[in-house]
Amino acid sequence: MTPAHTLNLLGVLSESKRIINTHSRHFLALSVLFLLPLSCAIVIYPTLYLPTRTPTPAPDVVSADFNYTFNSPQTLIFPLIYTFLTYLISICALATITYSTYHGFYGRPVKFFPAIKSILFSFLPLVSTALAAKFFICLISLSFLMFVIVIIKLVQNLGLGFVIDYNSTYFIWFCSVIILVLTLIMLYFQVIWGLASVIAVTESKWGFEPLWRSSYLVNGMRSVSLSVVLFFGVLIGVWVWMATNSVLGFNFVGDWRSWDFVLQTVISSCFLSLLTLLLLHYTAANTVLYMYCKALHGELAIEIAEEFAREYVSLPFDDAKVPHIVTVVSG
């Protein structure tokens, strides 16, 4: 029996790291197949979408005017293709890594082809759950913005002498506060719905049901869920920013034999590799958090007992195959 972890961020990170290290080659294969292309798409796309600028042909023009080619059909087709492929890869990565972490937590065999096969059963639940969440987020955002617009219009039409200057510092601060409040609302729903994708994969629930189920499971563990979201959100956000700047400074037309070109290649590869690692640990940590939430609500005891009994009769024992026991101590 492995030692019980405290239900906090360190426990989630430690358990997810244990599962990944136990099946390191399996998760490496999934990361190279799905997460590495996803990292490249996230980092390289902003540089590809930058407008190409060409100087005006007139030699007597002194001004630095540039012609930006935004009217090409590719400006609409390429983002659509990029969005579709990126979303498809992210769904595949989410399904396979969640499936593998879930079975690794129980000590079950974690194999490559069953993980790939899980995409067939998880694809539609993940897509329907994502659409349901986006529907609610859009509805809440529109309602909030409409409320703000109505307040502004009422102030203008009441004739109380208030004149709104849209260029004033006060209005900019007002907009900043509105954006902050809306961001906090989005963060709240990210916390309570953070387990929805895991539920869609492990319990095969669809649409709105994983959202309600996630809200129930996270109850009592919201601080841990918030810690996971902020920890990985900040790390991934900063790393994407650093990796994008690294790619922006890349000299693609330089001499590949020069030291600058080699150094830029190494730096960009390191950024992409570490971003892939962060995405892997975030997905695994979210799955472990789901298991901890089930343990807190008393749903894991029977499942753990069944898994332990199954492994008990298959001697000799292997630490990697013994189900992980989670103990919840209530003060």
C-alpha cells in the first residue's frame, strides 16, 4: 500500500507525477503524438498569422507605409483549419491522457492502443460537454455585458447631469473593473467545471451532466481546484508567452550552420518540450483531482476495494500495480 496523500495541491502534483513516472514511456508516446503538435500549434500560429508587409513600390515616397494583405481567402480559411485541427488534437490528447491516468491510478495496465481506442468513446462526450460549457459561458457573458450597457444608458438618459466621456480615465478604470469582475466569474466557473472533461471520459456522461457532476464533486475541494487552475494556468501562460517570443526572434532564413541558428533552434525546442510537459502534468493532475474528489465524497472506497481485491490474488505484488489508497481525514 502506498502512503496516503493529503488532499491539497502538493498531493495532487505528487500523485500525478508518480503515475507519469510509473508509465513514463507510455505518456512520452502520447505527448509526442498529441501534445507536442499542440504546443507547436499554440506557439507558432501567432507568428504565422502576423501580416506580411511589403514596402510601396514608389521610390520617391518617404513615408514608411506598408501594404497588409488581409483580403486573401487564406486569411479566413487558414484560421478555420488551424482551429479545427488544434481542437481535434486537444480532444485526442485529453481523452488518451485522462484515460491513461485514470487506469494508472488504480494500478491497471496502461497500454498504448487501448488509450488510442478510448478516443472513439470519449470524443462525442467531450465535444458535447465543451459545447454546453461554452453555451453557458457565452450566455453569462452576454447577460453581464447587457447589464452594464443598460446601466450606462440609464445614467445617460436620466438627465442627472452626468456626461460620460469614453476617453476619460474614470471610464477606462470602470471598464477595467468590469473586465476584472468578468474574469473572476470565468475563473469561478473554470474551478467548479474543471472536472467536466474527466467525467466525460471516465463516466461517459454527455452535455450538461458533466458540468453538474463536476460542481458536485468539487464542493469541498474548491480551494484545491483553484490552486491547480492558477498553478498550471500561470505557468502555461508565461511559458507560452516566452516560447512565442523565442519563435518570433527566430531567424528562419539564416545559415543553418551558424551558431546563432543552432542556438535559436535549441532554445525554441526546449520551450516547446517544457510546454508539452506542463500540458501533460496539467491533464494528469486534473484526473487525480477527480479521484480525490470522489474519495472525499465517499465514492472511491468500494471501487478501491474491488481493485485491491483483484490485485491481491495476482501475486507477486508490484508497486506499480497496487491500487493507490486515498485516506480522507476530516477534522
